[in-house]
Amino acid sequence: MDELLQIFFAEAEELIEALNKDIGSLRTVRHRGSERREVLARIFRHTHTLKGSSAAVGFADISRLAHEFESLLDAARTGRIEIEDEALDLFEQMTQALAVALDCAARHEPVPAADDLIARLRSVATPRPEDPLAALPPDLAQTLNEYEQHSLREAAREGATLYVVSVDFDLADFDEQFRALREALGARGEVIATVPGTEASSPEKINFRILYASASDRQSIEETTAKFAAQLITARSQPTTEKPTEAERPPAEDVSSGAAKAATATNLAAPSSSSLVRVPLEELDDMVFTFHDLFTETMTTLGEVLRRAEGDVEMELRATRLRRRFLELEERLVELRMVPIAQTLERAARTARTTARAAQKEIEVDISGGEVRLDKSLADMISDPLLHLVRNAVDHGIEPSDQRRQANKRERGKLTIEAASEGSRIVVRIGDDGRGIDLERVRCLAIERGLIDESDSLTQEQILRLIFRPGFSTAATISDISGRGVGLDVVERTVEQAGGELHVWSEAGRGTTFEMVLPTTLTLLSSLVVRSMGHYYCVPSNHIVETGLIRATEIERLGEMRVIRWRGAVLPFVHLRELLAQSPTENSGERVSVIISRPRAQRKNPQHEEARRVAVAVDAWDGHSDVLVRSLGRHAAHWRGISGATELPDGTVALILDLPRLLEIGLR
């Protein structure tokens, strides 16, 4: 039974995520007819599955909650409620209630009552709009199921003209002809239902009637149907205000029936019927490490063979193909333990919209980078900090509409949530176009609370760092949404425990951006292996603009700065030893190996995106290598400019350098 419950909770979690994603999609397509109906149908299926599987494993409270949600969705599918903000908010609240109920069940705690929410669900039904069914031939109207009737009403309400297309097909190829006609009609409108028709024109033919809705003109539709010798009849709707009686509605399914339980239990207990197999993360890690060791040993042995068979072109080609296949397989193994960050970002977006409604603000949320992948454990760890930053941005950052009008801004605020992969790190940014952080107010409050002296001269960055002090808040009033000023210190501590860093930039009247820089727990990275003071380091390839050699005599002094001339430009020059706080080196007449890189931009703004190039000298480089990077865990935040470690083929441990970050720190 324990295994059955594990499967149930894993599948239930996937259904909750699917519900959240589709409800978000529904907000976008709610006015798009057939797209709305398709998304609604998916949401209904997810809920129906959750209802049945909950009943099968004995969670009756969760099953009843899902049944109430299903009833609301059924009303939406059949037109008894409008898909407006109130209904969409209820959809999200029901999904959240189901998630909470599942979490309680997993911890063996009582499922909280949701009587108020259920009462709201039952109160939103409204009468159907005018009914176009009366315009159809009675025998055709009687064959439509409730979903098809709703599709018909929706199409009519959206201004589409309703048609009945009657067509005879040859029995020999009627399936191909029917498919071709359906595709041709679908290009100009929506096929609502297909019904076998009356007698065909001859025994060798079969008749179909197609109920069709389109906003195109009749002539263009006639041109489409003429190729199939079809008859086109226009159906005109007649208004009616009658509500469907209970007798007209199909009876609700009894989810507690023995048959339903048995069928669902069979599905749950038969994981072989699913295309998904769940493997503990520890087992995947062990598999990746074992494979990497095998890869390294194989490549080392193969290198010895190639040295003995020098000049054997065929052997070299086979070795190259083998190496490529090893790398592809290792990359796939690493990817297996990762999840797209999309679900985490979408949850944050839902929180932003909910917060905005509570604060009576209008916002638009822009999400990007959902395809970026990271460890599931890391995604879970940053979820709460991300939600807190989003709530803060909406509650304290984005102004009310009247204040935005006075500031010559759009009334609707904008929140941007984005993720990006940068070498061995994942960057998550939350930006708003609100009022920004009042630096002078922050400074005054810090003086008032004894955090700094009035005589202290602080940079903008140092002032901004004060907001991460425990209990520090510039909010004039306490908000039910964002709390009492606690939280940002917790956010920073959580990010640091994940081995990451938290940055903030702000501009008065323009907005604020928070940035979480997170290490990937395990990743395969193309790097340049370099040496400095006898130690090996890896520089990710995407941190390198180019590499080259210069003479020591080409290093010049420009004031207090050393520079070199590179491809017609004057570039600042620094030695990696200096960035790593190692012993300085004196260059004589020998050649110097340099890497051309860029420091990290000080802020994520298109005007500052192009950071200057810098020449970084290294003692030597040992060629490119695809390395398996391992996280340094919670200690990584204390080693600025170090993003992980790897084991080289000879067993040497090398640190992974975040060269742009090192340059950002070293060139201040």
C-alpha cells in the first residue's frame, strides 16, 4: 500500500502542476473560442483524474473537494458561468486548496475544511445566454451532447455564423474525404459536431452532417465545400432565456462506486502502463558519477592507445566518435536529474497576480527562461524566497494606478520574472517598474536605528545592502501581504544556504531588480583548463571572448592601470594571481598567455549590457575539457568568484572560476 500511495502522491503533484499551468493559459485564451474550450477540457480531465484516484486510495475529503471543482468546471464548459476574473480566481483557489489537502494527507494530518470556498463555488452559476439550438433541425439538435451544445452557444455568442454541411462520400474512401473536408473547414472556423445523416444519394455512398461555425463570409465557405459537392445550410439562432432543468443535465458520476474505485486502483497499481519511471535523486547522482569515472578512465586508456598508434587516422576518427557519444550520454544522464524552472516561475506569477488583486493594483507579469533546467531540490529551495520577492515587488514596489498616472507611467504596472543559465550558475531575476527604493530614506532609517553613523559615507550599493538587515523595512504601513518588514534577511540567508548570492539594483522612479545567482548542483561544462601558482582551474567557455599570446613588453602603464593593445583597442590588464589573491608575478621578455573576458554587468539593463573587455593573464593553459561540475554547497556563497569544483582526468581537483564575477570584484 505504501508504494501505491507514493505513486498516488507523485501523480497528484503532477496533476496540480498541470492544473496551475492550464489555468494560467486559460487567462490568456479565455476570449478565443475553441482554444478556451480545449484548455477547459484539459483542466476538467486533470480534476476528474484527481477525483477518481483520490477516491481509490481512500482520501474521500480530497475526492469531494475535487468533485466540487469538477462541478464548477462543468458549469464553465457548458456555459452556465462566464470565464471571467472571478471564476479564474476560484479555479486558482480550488487548485491551491487541493494542493494543501494533498500536503496534509501526505503528512497524515486532517484535511482542512473548505466550506466557504465551496459555498462561493456554488453561488457563481448564471443563466445561459440565448440558445441557438432552436435554429437547428430537431433531429440534429437532439444528438448533441452537453459539451457540443456549449460549443455551439459559445460560437454563436462570439458572432460566428452557424451552418449545417451535408455531404455524401463514396464508401471506398469516405474516411480520407471526410478528413480532408474537416481540415478544410477547420482552417476557416470550428467543426462542432459530426452526425451520420439521412439516406445518401445512392447505396454506394454515405451521408454525414457537420455542424460548423465560422466568422468567414458564406461565399468563401461555399468555395471550400464545393470541392466535396457538399450542401451548405445556414442556421439562424433564436434567442431564449430558459435555464436548463436538472432533468436535462446528465447525472453526476458517483466517484465512490466500486467500479470506479477498482478501475482507478488498477491504473495506480500498474506503473508499467505509464511512460514515467521515478528514480531517487541519490541513485541518479551515483549513476552520473560512476559513468563519469568510466568515461575518464576510457578516454585516458584510449589516449595511450592513440599515442602508440600515432598516424592511424581511422583509429583517431573512431576515438573522436566514441568521445562524442560518451559526452552525449553523460549530458543526458545529468539532464535526467534536472527539472525546467517553468513551474517555479509560473507559481511566482500566480502569486504576483493574487497579491495584486489583494492590493487592488493592476499588473502584467512577463515570464521568460522557463526552459532553464535546475535540480528539483534547488527549485524547491528557492521557491519561497522567490514568492517573497514577488510579493514585495507588487506590494511595495509597484505604485497604485493614480500614483502611476501622476508619474506619467502606464496605469498597469509590469513585473518581470526571468531565468537564465550562465555557465555553471543559474540566474533568476525579479524586476518591477515601480517607485524604486528611496536610498535617502533607507539611509535615514539606518541612522535612526543605529545601524550606521551619520558621518558614514556609503556607496549606493552599500546603502541598498542595508535592506537585508533583520527587521529592516521602509514601508510606511504594515501590509497584510508582505508582513512586518521581516523576510529579506531570510531570503538572503536561504539563497546563501543554497550556495548562491542575492543582488539588488534600484533606480528612483524606474523600479527595482533583485537577482538570485545560484550554483548548479551538478552540470557538464565545456571549460578551458588553466594554471596559476601550480594550481589548476577551469574557466567556462562562455566566459571567454577569445584567447591569445602577448609579449610581456606589450604591457603598458596608463596611470595606475596596466593595459595592453588588443585588436585596435586598449584593454585593462590583470593577472589571475591577483584576482585569486596569490603571490604576484613579474613578467620578463617571455610570452604571456591571456584570456579576454568581460566583468559581470553591474545591473541588468540593456544600456549596461555591453560590459568592457579585460585581458586576464594566466601562468599557462592546458586545453579545453568537458568537466563534470559539482556544487560547493552552502559554502559557495563565501567564495566569491568560485562556482564549483571538478575532478580532472588525472585525479587533480580543479576549482571552477566565475571569471566575470572575479573581474567585477577585482576591478572595483
